[in-house]
Amino acid sequence: MQIQENISLRNFNTFGIDARAKYFASFESLEELEEIVDSDLFKHEKNSLILGGGSNMLFTKNYDGIVLKNALKGISCISEDENSYIVSAAAGEVWHKFVLHCIAHQYAGIENLSLIPGNVGASPIQNIGAYGVEIKDVFYSLEAYHKKDKKVVELKKEACAFGYRDSIFKHQFKEDYIILKVNYRLQKQPVFHTQYGNIEAELQRMGVTELSIQNISQAVIQIRQSKLPDPAVIGNAGSFFKNPIITPVQWEALKQQFPHLISFPFQDAVKLSAAWLIESCGWKGYREGDAGCHEKQALVLVNYGRAHGREIFALSQKIIDSVYQKFHVELEREVNIY
Ligand code: EPU
């Protein structure tokens, strides 16, 4: 275990922001993590931040503390019954690599979540979701290290309080736990989710006559690649904002004023397409220096090269303000700001 000083985080966040960490260490095992947590340096530093794939964060300044890179690896099927498998993945595994592993082994349930950037450890934190499936649908349990108690605990689904892009790890448990491992319940008999967006059209275009988790994954990959920027080419963190949720009464009024409003029923409320709201305010394809709003998906803010995190943040604030002015709807950032 080695704690390094004054390290650039540019290669550790998908926005490609060149912020620096005062200290940086990576852990490949629980023992290495414990060594770091027991070090004098860790005890004296007020701030610590766990880094997975760095795909849901925006650094607006240097990090004044210790950044810990979760490099825990390993995927295995730990049990099975008649209908399902419990598949365990270490938090430092790349999410898409895990999806491909499951597809190759015919573990069904996360094929719609193909190509989501980031690592396994982040999947329960923001309850990642796409194309009609969310992690909470397949989540079984997780193991996490409690920093203060220095103990490993197991948390079941009920303890995680999953919501839309939300969980207890974004609130009460934010500072306390380091996720080590996530266990998912995946099915032997797939249940296909093809109703969302363009999946059916894409499957047709591919000439698919018999559904499989392989071809659903392939369709999702193709749809994502056609409209979402590849972080390896253009820095971004996926959706920058959440889709706002409003009451049916608010929705009625808005729909009268803006008949083209795009929205979806969501529990007892209505979810608005944030991308549509942003596009309607004229931001899609907008660029200011190296900070921009993506030309194919208005929900995604991008770094065309050397944008500072503060510039991307400032652009996000202008977008929030203009959407509020036009629609009286408050956009909320999905990305974590540091
Ligand atoms: N739309 C626009 N303008 C745009 C983009 C989209 O009007 O620039 C419209 C589309 O025509 C469509 C609606 O908005 O009717 C929804 O678009 P899309 O299916 O692309 O999904 P989204 O609501 O914009 C959410 C997730 C994405 C996820 C997709 C697909 C959030 C915050 N985002 O986006 O997740 O991939 O659905 O399921 O919920 C992420 O979290 O990083 C992410 C990319």
C-alpha cells in the first residue's frame, strides 16, 4: 500500500477534468483498505473520497483530502436455486465487463444495462438504470466496510432505500460505508424488456426474429453508441441531470401551455424528459469554450478538451436557471459535485 501525493485525477474521471488530489491511494484487497484506514495520514485527513470509475462526478476544484481508488476485482456465482443465480461482483470491476460476463454465462436481468460507464460499486449508489431496468430490480445484497467501526457489514435490499437514481448511500450513509462487493439475483429464464424507447425498432433493424439477452444487449449498445458520447473520446458523465418528477396537477398545467412536453407516468406522479426541457430552451449542441451540451442528447454535458470543472458547473447552472424561467421546473444535478 502506498499513499501518493499531489496526483492528477484527469485519468480517473470520465469528464477528464484535470483536478488534483492532495493524497491518492488505491486498494486491491480488504487488507490494503484496512492498512490505509489505519494509517496516521488517513486519521489526520478530514476528507476522503472513494473513486470507482469516476463516471458520475465533476471536480470543480482540487480535492483537499485523500482519494481512494477501489481496485477490488472478482466475479463469481455464489449460489443458485431452481430459477436464479446469486452473482457476486467486486466493487472495482468495470460495470460493462460484468454485464458481458453475465450474458456469456446466461445470467439474465442486466442486459438492458449494457455499456453504462462506471464500476460495479457505483451501481447501487445511484441505482443505475436504463431502458426500463434499474439495479434495484436485480439487487440482492452488498458488503460494505464501515469506516468508523472498521467492520464489514452485509446490507440487504430493504436497507438501501432505492429510488430513482437514488439510495441511502447518497444520503444518511454517504460518508460511512465503502462498498466492497455487490450481489445480484439474476434469472435462468430471461424476462425481456423491449418496450422502452427504440429497442424494438433496433432489434427489427438488426433482423432479430428470436429474442435473447445477447441481442437485447447488442441493441442497447447500438442505441447508446448512436446518441451518447464515448467518454474515452469526449469527456462526459452520462446524464448530468435527473428527469424531474412533478405532480399530475403541475403536469396538467404545463401540458396545456406546452403541448409537446415529453413525459412518462412515474408511480403516482409524472416524470418529465429533462432532455426535452433543455433542448426546448435552446441548449442542445451549445458550446462555450470546451464546455458544452451534447448535440445528440441534451441531458449530457461534455468536456471537449480542456474545460475546467467550474466551467461545466457554470453551464449547468445556466441551464437550470433557463429551464426554471421557462417551465418553472427545477432541474436537479445527477452528477456528484466536488
Ligand atoms: N429527448 C429529447 N431531446 C434530447 C434527448 C432526448 O427531447 O436531446 C427525448 C427523447 O425523444 C425521448 C425522451 O427525451 O422521448 C427520453 O430520452 P431517452 O430515452 O434518451 O432517455 P432520457 O430520459 O433522456 C434516461 C436516463 C439515461 C438512460 C436513458 C435510457 C436519466 C437521468 N437518464 O435518459 O441514463 O440511458 O433514459 O433509458 O434518467 C445516465 O443516467 O447517465 C443515463 C445516460
